[in-house]
Amino acid sequence: MELELANHKLFEDSREFLVLVELERLDRSSLPLHLKYLMDTRTYLEWPEPGDSTGEVVVAFKRLKEALGPSIYEVEQEMARCGEHSSTQTLVLRETTAQNSTRTEATS
């Protein structure tokens, strides 16, 4: 169900926003074709296995936060601090956030 919703959102918005996180190692041969394609064509985060060091979990959270980019709350707070609060600027910042997320995902 989540994959279908994410796929719909990808095509609806025609931009990259999907952040894949592999919570456990998957058997690629048993995955749906579309998920295999996404994992082959996008950078995804591999979550540390249970029992891995705390440092690896901290790094995984850091990478996830970088991939997601700033939250809407953080963007709005920054805009309010700068005295800029128009709907056009909000839209531009959200688009920029999405683009930055894609760039971060590609460099992970």
C-alpha cells in the first residue's frame, strides 16, 4: 500500500521526493518489480541491523535527516525570523527543500 501511494505521488508531482529506507536486508528476488526498479535507480538508506553500534544508528538518523531536508516548520520559522512570509516565498522554499533533498540523497 505504501509503495502504491509513493508511486502515485512521484507521478502526480513529477519530481523526486521519495526517500527509501531499507529497515532490514531484503531478498531482491522476492521484491515487486517496481520496488526493485526504485532500489536500482535511487539512492536508499540502509538502516543498521539490531545489535549494531549506537554510532551506526546515529549516522543513519543523520543521513535520514539530510535526505528529508528541513521541515516545513523550520522553513516557516526561518521565514518569520527574516520577516518574509508570503505564500509565493513559501512555495519557492518548499520546492528548494525538495530539490536539496534529492541532491542529498544522491550524495549519500
